[in-house]
Amino acid sequence: MSTAHDILWMPSPARQEGSELARYRRGLKDYGGGDYLDLWRWSTQDLGRFWESVAEFEDVRLGGTPTGPVAPREMPGGTWFPGRTVNYAEHVLRRCPGEALVVVDDDGTSHKLSRAELRGQVAALSAALRRIGVAHGDRVAAVLPNRAEAVVGLLACAAVGAVWSVCSPEFGADGVLSRFAQLEPKVLMLTDGYHYGGRTHERTDEMRTVIDRLPSVEHVLWVDHLCPGSLPTADRPVSLWGTVTAGGGEPEFDELPFDHPLWVLFSSGTTGAPKGIVHGHGGVLLEHLKVLRLHSDLRAGDRFLNVASTSWVVWNMLVSGLAVGATIVLLDGNPVRPDLGRVFRVADEHDVDTLGVSAGYLHACLKAGLAPERGALRTVQVTGSPLSTDGFRWVHDRLGDVWLTSMSGGTDVCSIFVGGAPTLPVRMGRIQAPALGVCVEAWDEDGKPVVGERGELVITQPMPSMPLRFWNDPDGRRYRESYFSVYAGAWRHGDFIEFEPDGSSVIHGRSDSTLNRQGVRMGPADIYRVVEALPEVREALVVGAELGEDAYYMPLFVALQEDADPEEVARRVNQVLREELSPRHVPDEVVPMRGIPHTRTGKKIEVPVKRLLQGASLSDVVDLGAVDDSALLQEYAEFAHTRRKA
């Protein structure tokens, strides 16, 4: 239960009144007033009027003629803003500031791209795509790092109505092909390599493999990052990026239906082949403007840094920061090399106002005793996994008067379900509020809403950024099975969430990772909170695997600090779990490992490890291109194999 005693931070009256959320509320003509929860209830009870108000507040230019209600009544299916047209790239570049991009290289050097330069490169590239013959709906796929080329590529594709998809260059050829082969792209944008952690990674051979195995490709645009002027040999035309994007001018933006496909994002690939998730121009534009302006308080002239690779959905949100007039900071290379403090030093050096990081990064900073400078930081956003109460406390102890806003959403909707509100207090370990326009609830096993206890995170009304469809899912069966097979007519996201009456919430981890020991359901997040608080433990992963009719095996894998004694750590782990949680939370075995496996977006890989223990092969449980350390996951597979033979 939230109380006044767990408040970590309260916005001053001046900050509340000066927020973009307050400005939005003052402009509403048909809202009766009240607190944030009243505003949220109104936004979910009249979806059409709410989303019209967001479009009006942001001066979104919608063409065409309305042919029906703004918001659909049911999901899945239905059309938002039927008959209206829009172009995502036009609105992203419309408010683009004088200084659009700051690109920070792996070695710490940086360069800037002005608004005019960005628009000029987008104009040149979009014109080149049209000359190549790229038409509405054609796919353009890219393997690019977090640099200006990726931003230019996305916006040029959107301008011409092509469908964009990108992988970061650390993906191997097989990981790239498991995604792009589904799309049959007409054009590829590829890099010859990248720098990471002080090392140069040459990728020309891997990119040749990608070209050779994608027969649909008609043209390749080559980013000669490592070897200027060098082109790969290929049986299709290859053009140098710098040549194609030279010339400048003003971009032309095609008028597109509101739900015209914008990009395909891919699921992590930890439960099978990566799913291609298709989002539309209008839905993404409105959702991102809402999240950035109203829930992040991002303003024109701010500097915005999300620590992300191009394969993570938060990178897409970073690009949309241009749409509110912010300068976006692209951090290339390894964010924790030469040390953990790199992110905060970059934020300080480049006067970043809003910094987005993962919970795992903040937990690592806490463990290391990092003492960063606050610099110009006004807001720290955290996502990727739940942030512990110790993590909340560390941010406020170290950075002082900053707004720490925790949020949770997903690649699936390219947005958030719950997140920040600049007019509300920050409570220890809790996400502030449900997002406007998102009818989010916690449901029990009977499909009834619950407050004060954990339940399945469900969405009971449509969101404009919900997927248009999955790629290669013509009848929509895979889409329906993924989200609508448990509760009829309601989106089940697969997370456990717990709401308090004040609207604040806690995410308790994935519901498909739930432990079920002797009939008692337990969340992994509870175990992580206790175990990862031990100074000897860098990180932990727990799974519960049904190994037979009556056999249930619950190991706890731990990555230890260098000087830790494994036997002593196991004793302490068992003791604190028994004392702080219950005897049922004590694992069958504490297993020291070199590390904990994650997706490339930083999420622990629990379900694949469980399936390995149950006898599945490594190739069947995960796309190795989607994990951060495939060799580490092989070590888990070897552990599982050895244990089955014992």
C-alpha cells in the first residue's frame, strides 16, 4: 500500500503548472477537471475525443475526409481516423530543431547534424529511393548502428511510403536473415562495420552473405564507415551512402492513409522465430507525441538521450523526439566502456535534459557505487525491467532533484501502458500512473479486475499503436493467439502488474515465467529483489521447470562478484529468501554461472533456459541472433544436458 512516507520526490507547484501535461489540460474544452486519475478515466471513456485532442494539441496535419468514428470499438481489428491521411516523417521533421542530432562515437568524439543537413539528406535519399522504383508498401531493410544514417534511412522510407525495418550490426548474418527474409526487401542499407568498446568489428563478409541470400533485393546502399570509398562485390547494384545522400533540398512527403505501414519491428525471438510486428504512420505518431510530450515532459529545445541500439523499440521513440522539437543524442558503441560512468558523462558533456536507461544499468551503477554528476538532467526514464526500491533510492540519493520516471510498455504497441506523470509524486519502487488513453487493468484468473494484488496486465480498449498485423499472418490467427486467446476481446500482454488505488503500479515480471511450486505461484521479480540486493551477487535468474508428472526443478543461477565464495553465497541466498520471502522461495540449487543471458534489449532470458532444462535443443528455444551472448547461452545448454544425464 502506498503511503505518504514512501514519497521520494514531489514536483514543485511551479514545475507542475509549467509542465506540458498541465498546458494540455488547460486547453481541453470538454473536460470537467479533477486530478490525474480523473483525466485518465476521461481519456479512456471517450477514446475518440481524447485522441482528437492530442492531434489538435500537437497540430497534427491530417488530410483526407473522415469516413467514420475516430476510434474503433473493438479489438483486434477496426480502423483509427478512417479516411484521414498523414505522414510520420513530415511531422518528425516539421519541428526538428536547428541542431537535430548529436552523434557520440564509441571513442567519445562527437559530431552534430543540423536541421537543414538532416532534411537535405532525407530529401536526397527519398528521391533516390523513388528513382530506384521503391513504391508504397515496398520494404527497405537496414543493418545500421545508432548513428545518423539510421535516422535518415527511417525518415526517407517513411517519406516515400516504404516500410522500414532495421537490425543493429552486431547481429550475425543468420540473425539478420531470420528477420529480413520474411520481408523480401527491395532495398538494403548496410554498413561495413562498427566500433564497440574500443574494438573495430568488420562486417563486410556477413553483409555479403545477407545480400546473397535475399534474392528480392534490387539495390544496396553501402555505408562505408570503416573503409571510406570501398564497395563490396555483389551481383546487384551497390551505391555509396555519401553519394546517394548528397545534394540537399527539401524532402517530399507522400500523403498516406492513417494506418499505412510505417515499419516492422521484430519480437525478441526467445519463444520461436522472430515475429514481424507492423505499425502504422498515424498510430505511432500520436502515441509517441503523447508519451514524449505529456508523460515525459519533453519540450522544444531539450536534449534527449535514450541508451538503445537500433533493434530496440526505445530507439524508435528516440527518433520521435525530433517531432516535439528536441535534439536527440545518439550514443554509439558500448555504453559501459571504458566504465559504467560513460552514459552519465555523455549526458553531462552534451547537456542532456532527459535520459532514458534500462533498470539493469541503474542496478549495475548501484552495485558499483557510481557517483555520477547530475549535469543538466531534469528527468531520468527507466524501462526494460522493473527497477527495485534500492534502484529508486540510488537515483535520488546520487542525482538529487531529478524526476525519476519508470515506465512499462512493449515492442508490441511501440508505446507504454503505465509510466510517468510530471504532476504526480514519485513513490518508492512504483510506476506513477496508467498512461492516458490506455485502459489498463490487472485481472485475476477469472478475468475480473483487481486492485491491491497482482494480476495479468490487460488492455480493455484499443490503442492506436497496436499492431496493424503480424507479417506473413494473412488471416490474423497468430496475432489473435498472441494477445487475445486468454481473455476474449481483451489484450493480455503477458506481464504481472499490481495497482494501488492511487493508480501507481508495480510490474512483477513476465507471467509466462511464473514459478509454480507445490501449487503456490511466485513471481521471479520477488526473488530477484532479494537476491540481487546481496553485494556478492551481480545478477540472478530463476526458472521453474516441470520435468515430469511430479518433478519440479527450480534452480537459481547467479553471476557473482569476482571475490565471492560460491558456497557462502548459496548459504546466504537460501537464508535471505527463507527469511524475507518464504521457504518455498528457496531454490533447489544455487548455480554459479559466468553471467546471466539477456535479449539484445536487456531482458533476462527465462523461458528458453526453462525449456533447455526440459530437454529442448538450443536451436529450438531461441534465435541466437537475438541474445547478447550466444556463447553464454551455450553454457546453460551444456549445464542442462549434464544435469539430465546425471
